[in-house]
Amino acid sequence: MANCQNSNERLFGGAVVLEVADGCPDVVPLEAEWKALAAGTSKGFDFSPNAVTSDADDGGGYVESIITNADFTISFEGEVRKRDKLDQYGIGRFITYFAGELKARRQPGIWVRLNYGPVTFVGYMVVTALSSDGGTNDIVSLSTEFKVGAAETIDVIDNSAATALLFVADLPSTKTAAVGDDFSLGVQVSGGVAPYRYDWYKNGVHTGLSTSTTTIAFDNATTADNGVRQVKVTDYNGNTITSTACTVTVS
């Protein structure tokens, strides 16, 4: 179904994406720092608003409620892999981080981003639940929960109001280097709706790099690196842009 207009793969597990990123509440993570937590089976949110009422309210015959705040929660359930994928944050890293923060007597805070169809929730949150269940069919599941750690960081973004996806930094049309040189090729994008997917090609063939790879590093370059490099970037809404074709020459 590659490139088909009626492709429906986002209906199956792709409609809701939960990502995390390390950091502190005063600095929003860079796009390259966001990673899917793990192989998720379900993700969700709950505003859980708190309300107060007054028995003296008789203006319209019904008691009216006033929302004072919301106990906002994001939940995640997934399956544990023996080896985490390289483009995921990973269950092992997540558990190790949580345990390490507790041992150091710090709050287990982490940036969380949940793409939920037309909106995106993002903010600095703390891990308030973390458990695992080993099933009878050898599939081990993991459950976790996030609650607000810094209220000022919580934001709900309207994905339909996103600006156009474009390159802030594109690939050059040519790159020349000597054998043994170290260099890199990379792009930066803005607009659209995160997360972004990066598909890298060499001479028109997909390279198989992680879809979160924004920069390719060439260490100790050889003539085998010669060829035309290009990257196609796709945002959460399926909008796609393609970089300039860069001819790499190592001699």
C-alpha cells in the first residue's frame, strides 16, 4: 500500500502516539530528543476536573458547578521487548531512570507528548505509576501513568492550525570530501505536526536508518560513501517534504 491515497495504517496503533524526552521543566526538548516510549498497546488521557458547588445557588433551580482545576493524567500500556528498538526510548531505560531518581531522592520527572488525532498534549510530568504483568503466553506487559509535574508547561495544541511543513536547514546539492575525512549531512524542519518521520535514501534506495535520524555521520569516509543522498520528512498528519538531492563525492 505504499503511497496509496487510501492507506489506513494510522487506524491501527498510529492514531495515538506517546513520546517522552529527558530534561528539566525550564527547557522544552528539541525535536530530535523526543522518542516513542515503547511498543504501546494503549495510550490515553484523563482531565479529571475537580468541581465545587454551593447549596445556596438557587438562581436557576439547579446547582451549578465550578471547575477549580484538573488532575490531568496520561496513561500508557505496552509490551516489553527483549531488546528495545533503537528509535524508542525503551522500557529498560525508563525503569532505570525511574529507580535512579527515587534513589537520588529526586522527582521522576520527564517530558511527555501525546498525539491524539486533532490535538497534541505536551508537558513536564512525573511518573506516578509503573508496573508489569507477565502473562501466560510469554508476553510481558507494562503499565505506567504520568501526572502534571510543572503546570506551566502543560499545553494542548490544535493540530489543524499547524503551519506548513518546511526545511529550516536543507541538504546541500553537493558534498566533497577526502578519504578518511569525518563529516555529516543533516536537516532541520519546522511547521507541520510532530512527531516527524525521516526516511533516508541513497541512490533512490531506502537506507534502513532509524526514522528519527535527522543527521548522518560519515566517520573515516571511504569511496563506498559516494552516491546521491536524500531524505523525505513526513509529519504526524501525513504531510511530506523531500530534501535537495545531495551528491556525495569522496576521493
